[in-house]
Amino acid sequence: MEGHTNLAASIQSAMKAKQLSRDQLAGMLGINHFMMEKLLRGEIVPSTHLKKRLLETLQIPRENIA
């Protein structure tokens, strides 16, 4: 679970730095706001494809994520 929390914290930090709202990021990723909320709370594990898109969209280095 710690890895998911780390990913959620990294997503939130990157969103803040890029001044993106949850709805904006969800739209960029093609997911609904319910899934976005669960990702941000660390409640779900994103698919490999979604995780890759998250990291690329937010420019988070892969090595920063456990």
C-alpha cells in the first residue's frame, strides 16, 4: 500500500506544480473523476498503461515511484 500512497503523493505534488485541477488531469487521462479521486487517495492501483500516462503527463520520473 505504501507504493500506492507514494504514487498518490507524487501525483498531487505534480498537479500542484503544474496548477492542474483533478478534473483537468482526469480529462487529460481520459478517466472519470471517481477514478481520479481513488488514485489520489491511493485506494486503487493504476493499470500499467494508466500509470505510464500519468508519469508522462505529469513528467514524474519513474524512479521517484516505488
